[in-house]
Amino acid sequence: MKYIITCFIALFLFGSVSAQNKNDAAFKLKINSIIKKMTLEEKIQMLHGNALFSSAGVPRLGIPELTCDDGPLGVREEIKRFDWASANWTTDSATFLPNGSAIAATWNPIMANKYGVVIGEEANARKKNVMLAPAFNICRMPLCGRTYEYYSEDPYLNSQLAIQSVKGIQSQHVAACIKHFAANNQELNRDSVNTIVDERALQEIYFPAFKAAVQQGNAYTVMSAYNKLNGYWCSENSYLLNKVLKGDWGFKGVVMSDWAGTHHTVAAANNGLDIEMGSSGPYDQWYLAKPLLTAVKAGQVSVKTIDDKVSRILWLMYHTSMSANHPKGSISTPEHAKAAYDIASESIVLLKNDKQLLPLKASEIKRIAVIGDNAVRTFALGGYGAGVKAKYEVTALEGIKSRFGKTADIRFAQGYRAKYQASKTAEQNGDYNKPDQDLINEAVALAKSSDVVILCIGSNREYESEAHDRKSLELPFGEQALVNAVSAVNPNTVIVVMAGAPFDLNEIKKSNHTIVWSWFNGSEAGNALADVLKGTINPSGKLPFTFPASLNDSPAFNLNTYPGNNLTAEYKEGILVGYRWYDTKNIQPLFPFGYGLSYTDFSISKLSTDKSSYKKGETIHAKFTIKNIGERSGAEVVQLYVNDPVCSVKRPEKELKAFKKIFLKTGETKTVEMQVKVADLAFYDEAKKGWNTEAGEYVLELGNSSRNIILKTKITVK
């Protein structure tokens, strides 16, 4: 029987591979046939933008334009063909999805896939072939203006989420464009900085999520980053695009530039860029337009190189706009709203609940004060980053009213003015951090007369924005003064922070007993937050990056490598990014990577492996038992780290190698297995130019954050 099952599986897999090979072969024949019919001029027209978000097709051969759109938060509103002004459509209101770090905080690849499916379906409804998402550059330093768009500081967590978001988008015959490749980790000087990164750090930290998205997610497009990497622009970096991406990883799809991120004609064409995109014309004068035609005729770029680019674009089209059984798509549906709610509700992180104030006991509360500008602010738009013309967005105040309004009197006070605008200069923004005493006085008066205060602070989409980095970790808009004043008059104060990146919460952590971290959490943000506060949802989010106690604890600042000297940022920390740095250097963070509380408690026990010794081609099967020992159903994210105590090179104190989000009813017990390939214990050996799994002892460490390791066991690699 076992033999029959094995044969059946082999036949199934072979059949699938065979069918895929037949499809690829058929595409190749079609593509070669089309290319033979094209003039050189027609080919080159396909290699550069012909409008803000499209590149040309060949109408006489039935090849349509290739259309793309932002972005990571949902399909942006329709803009005019040749400028950024709104096209004033009435049918382009979309679902606003939780931001990237919120998705990462779910620690749930299923949520990343849900996100992708919604993006894909809504892109189809808008006739977009390529979505410029997901974005998952490593969170190297906490001030980066696009941290809210990105996922986490860990390459393994990034990889698992990237694979599923790409698969979700592309399940709808829409291309995911993974970005920004590579080492684009700051917004300050992003279009001119030269990042100096050693080979090992690239392979272990900055490449893995891109590699996984290409090889396991089968991403159809990649966007090159603005910056230089080790002396060469990413859009013309042969090592990055030709050797690693197209060579080592076998990428079949299209590399497109970031907008106006192309710098030369011959270097870009020969070194791996396929489509040049940008924001303004004349389009026929771009580097990959008429100048490329001249370069080909002069013999500087071969026709074979041009044909390879056109072949890749046509391959992309046969998987998207020219695919068989192309889905019609849908936009702003109840199902999409439910997906946004599910992601948001799993992303919210309970940072502190010392007095068990949460969940709020609605039957005992008669007056609720909701305080803070963020309680009434929406986050779908703002700053320079791509936004969404959301069909609707539930604010925190609206969510709280809908969940508590029938039994409690709910009143609002603004508390602070969020006066910062990303488009203004420092002088124009003035002293935006100065507290507004009149607003604080109003908030204090309301807090005094209320049973509970829900104080909503943090940042917004103007303060965290593409094209600039924050200046510090300090809470903006005089919020700390507001927190101090309100907390002093009402002991039942819940601090809710809405932001996409770490902030300095030292004083709040010390002085306040209840802290909830939310995000720019999409169309259903207010409902998800209110359900967490009420206990309808038991929070299960975990921090996707370390919160430093001090900015100088962060490696880029500790080593004085940000923003760089003479437009050169040397990544001196190498592989010690995020918790790898804090744990190896024994620096106590404010909140560690992977941290998050629940309204229930879990016990984790009986960690074991199927063997004590493994060969290099084998897989480690680790088992443990988890039990919900509290009084509420909930979910725990169990994290498996690996430590290599004796190694020929310096390694981090621990590295995340597996995780699982486990949902348990009260009293329920589960035995859970995690698998780690022995090959994944390797480090990148620069001397050998390859991965090296050294023989010896390794320690498996199981916990629910990088700093709370509950169980350990040792294995040996022969």
C-alpha cells in the first residue's frame, strides 16, 4: 500500500511538473513567434514607460499595454495618464488594507495570503496587470520613513510572509512586483546613497525574502531600488540583477526600475534592467527609449539582450493580461472588508496589561472618554507614500461607539494637534512637538469625569512617510505631556498607540499599566481595535521588530553608519540586524522582537526532536506541547530559534528558523511539530562563496519572543 501511495504521489508530482513544462514550452514557442514579427523599434517601445503607470504594447500584433499601480496598502485611486492629479473617477474606491508591519505583526502567513488575494481581485477590477507590492525591505533602523510599508527586521519572518502575499496576488493572474531590490533601508538620500554591504550580510539578511518570493512565491516582477549597492546603481547592478536574481535564483520575470531610478542606457540594458519607469516625459527620450535604439545600432547593446527583455515581458503578460480564464475581479466587497478586519484584529499587540484593565468590562462602565487626534484620524491617505481612496475607514472613535455605545456614554476630546505635514519644510512645520495646553485641559476635564479613558496617540501618514526619515524616536505633537496629564487624573487609562514603526515609550512603559499597539490598520481598524478592547478578540499580535530603549542602542546609530558619510552608508553591523544585535550584544530592548501579550495564558512543554543527530541533507522534526491554561480562547505565536555556540565564524546569539501561530480554546492542549532543514542552519561562507553547515552541536530554543526562551534542546549535525 505504501508503495502504491508513493507511486501515486510521484506520478502526481511528475504530472504537475510535466504540465508546467508543457505550458512553458508553449509560451516559449508563442513568444519566439511574436518576437520574430516585431521591429526593433517596437521591441524598444516595450522597454520603457509610455505614461505614469504603463508601458507600450504592440497593437498590430495584439499585444496590450502593460499596466501597473501602487501599492502596498491597496489599489490607489485612478490618476491622470500623464500626471499625479486624480482622474476623478467615481468607481475607484478600494479596500484600505493594514500596513506592512501590521501584516508582519500577525505572524500568520495565512493573513499575508488574504491580503494578496484582496489586492489581486481589486487590481483586476481596475484592469491593472502589475501591483507594486509587496514591499519588504529589512527594517535595519527604526527611523526609516517606510518602515510602516515593510514587514520586519527578520529575514525568515519576511520570507514566509512575502511568499504568501505574492502567491495571493498572483492567484488572481496579477503580477506581484516585489520591492525594493536591494538594501534600500533608509529614505534619507535614498536616490543617491551608496550602501556598502558585505556578501554575508546580503545573503543572510537582505536577500532571503527576495529569494523566497522568487523561488517559492514565483514572483513575476521585481523592482530595483533607488540606491547604489557596493558602488553600482541597483537598476544597473550586474551582480544584483544578472548574477544573483536571474542567474543564481533563476528569475524568469521582469525587472522594472523604481520611478526615475534609471541612470544610464548601456549599463542598465546590459546589466539586467528590463523596463524603465518614471514620472514624466518626454517618454521617448528616456534611457531605455531612443537612446537605447541608438546604442543597439551602435553595437553597444545586442539584439539578443533586447529580445531577452521582450521575451520576459511577454512571459509576464501570458501569466497576467493575456492569460487564459483571467478573473474578472471585484472591489470593495464585504469579503474584502472581512479580510481587512481579520488581518487588523490579529495584528494588534498587547504590550502591557499589569492591572488586568483589559478587556474592558462593558457592563460596569457608564462613561468612556476617548481622547487623542488619532481616535478620529484616518490613515488611508497622507504623506508621499501610495495611499488608497478608501470606500470607508472606521476610526477608533467610531469603532468604540459601535461596540460600547449602547451601554456607555462616550465622549471625545482631541488632546493634541497633529500639525506636521510631509510636504512642508522644517521651518514651515514649526514647533509641531509643542503641547497644546488648552486641548490638554479639555482632555483632563473629560478624563476626570469618566470611568475609563482610551487615549489614542502615536503618529500618522504625514509623520511616517516615503521620501523622508523621522528625526528621532520621540512621540510627536506633545503627546507625552497629554499622556502624563490624563493618566494623573484617571487611573483607568488605556494607552493606544497607532503607528507603523517603533517609538520611544520608555516613560509610558514605566508609568502606565495598560498599553495597546495598533497600526495604520485599514478600513476596519476601529472595529478591530474596539473588539480587542472589549475582549471579543483576544489579542495575538507580536512585534515584528525590536523597540530600542534608546536610539543609540540601534546598530546603525551605535556604529554611526546612518545616514552615512559623503553619501556612503557602510553597514558595519553586518549580519547583526535587529534582535540579532541586541541579543548578541546583550543590550536590553524596550520591547523585544516577537513580544506580545494575551488575555489568556499558555504553558509550553515537552520540547523534543525526532533524533539527536542529523546528516546535512536531513530535516529536524521538533515537537512540543502547548496548553491554554487561562480562561479565554486565544492564540500564541511559538518561535523556534537556533544557536550555534561553536562556529568558525561569528554568529548571532540566536536566529529565527521556524514559528507557528496556534489557536487554542481554554483548557485545550495541542502537540505541535516544527520542521527545520539542517541546510537552513548554515551560514554564508564568504571564503567558499557558498553556504556552510558546519558539523557540531546546535541549540534549539523555543519561546514566545526573542528574549523569552522557555525550552531548549541540543542536536548534533554530523
